[in-house]
Amino acid sequence: MIKKHKNKDFNNYINELRINYIIDKLQKCSHHRNYKIATLAEEAGFSSPNKFSAVFKKHTSFSPSFFIKCLEKKIPEYRI
């Protein structure tokens, strides 16, 4: 069903939901921007910070730390 309706395999779909969850948290809750990448990865359900960073970059084209810096500087073109 996921492949048919979302045009993604299960893992990519779940990873996208996880990344969107963290992006939402980072945008709405400024205290999340102070968390370590490992903490964000764990909260999103990733097995490691490296996997989280790779999936985050694949989804957004930015590393998590760069994305957070842009949010802190209120650069609107980096919001998703």
C-alpha cells in the first residue's frame, strides 16, 4: 500500500515521517535546537546519529546542524 500510494518503500516512508517529526520539533520548540544530534536521532527512533544525519541530509539537502543554525538565524529559505 505504501509503495502504491506514496511511491516509496516502507523504510524510506518511515524515515521521512521521522525526519518530518524532528523538523517540526526544531521549528516549534526552540529548546530542541540545543539538543545534541545524538539526542535528536534517538528521539526520532534512529539507530545511530550517523544514520539520522545521512537520512536528514537526504531528505532536506542540509545537515541537521546547518539546518538548526539556519533556524537560529531565522533564515526563511531553509525552513521546510
